[in-house]
Amino acid sequence: AQFSHSQQPSQEITPMMNYAAAVLLPFILIRLRRRSSSSPGPPLVSIFYGSGGHTTEMRILLRHLPSHVSVQAFFGEDDKRSREIAALHKLNHALPRARRVKQSYATSIFTTLYSFVYTFILVLSLQLSCPSALLLINGPGTSLVLAFSFKLCNLLLGTKTRVVMVESWCRVTGLSLTGKLVKPIADKFCVQWEELAKEDEVLVKGVMFDEPMKR
């Protein structure tokens, strides 16, 4: 689904929420009739290309995945570079951004709500057809929407997608806002600097530099 950036957020959210209400109940009923069988084929790992350095870091993280897994990529619909990279994967999906660069926090409430409704409906349909075994994210904001969407689907559909976040390498002394919000619901929360490796964080020191970076 496409939408015009010139539209007001409130005009976009209302029809999307009505649509969500219309489709949610049938999906839940379908869930009740699903047979408890594992999905055929290799494990599916969902990722998010968050633009700029986030996308570069995600490409490096993907090198650590086993060769037999399938990858499903999400990306911001207005991010041309990430769109091109995501197109290398057979499964790829565009998402509206939760918050744009330099957007005020006040107006980002509306765009985040729209992004969540859109993303949740998309993830719901994808999880019904082929559930992901893992959601791997490293920021920015839209990955928060993805994390909550997958977790909510786990509750509604009985899927068991694990959420793993690897905090960006540039976060040395403090977590990002996305990291702080995702951490409570993440199955694993990884950091790349000892200064951040406190209680339950998993230290993955050096993961960005174990092999030459490819441009």
C-alpha cells in the first residue's frame, strides 16, 4: 500500500485502524484453527535495513548467519539505498517510517502510530503464511515498530519469533532511544562495547571488524 506524504497523519490513521479492526478478528479465529506443526523449509530470519550506517552494520551482521537460513528484509519506503539492497533478497517489504530525520517528537507520535498499524497488519499476514524464527534488528525507530508487531503476533497467533537487537557500534556510553524501548521485550539484547555490557546485555565485541568491510 502506498500513501502520500502530503496527507495529514490523522487522515491516514483512521482508515488504517478501521481496516485493522476489520481484519484482526478473522485472523485470530484462523489462529484458533491452525494445526501445531512446524513450518517446512529452512528457518526464516527477518531483518530491517535502517538506512545509512544501520544498513551497513546489518549487512555485516548477516555474514554471521548460517548459510542455510532464508532472509526476509524490511526497509523504509523512502530509503532508496536500502531498497536496492533489500531487493537482493527474494522476500522484501517496504514500511512507512516511524520518525523521519529532524521530525519533531510531537508529530512523530502520529507517524509512529500509522507505521505501527501498517506494519502490524503486514507482519500479521506474513506470520500466518510463513512465520519467522528470528527478527534481527539494530535500529533505528522503525525497527521498534517491527519488534512490537512480531511480539504481538506471537501473542495472537501463537508464533514463536525471537527478537534479537544488536545495538549500533556507534553507541559507546549509552543506549539509543530505540534500544531502551526494545530492550524490555527483546529475547536477546546485544551491545558492542564493554561500557554498555551491564546486567543482561550480551557483549558481542568486535563483531563489526572480524572481516574486511565490503562497500
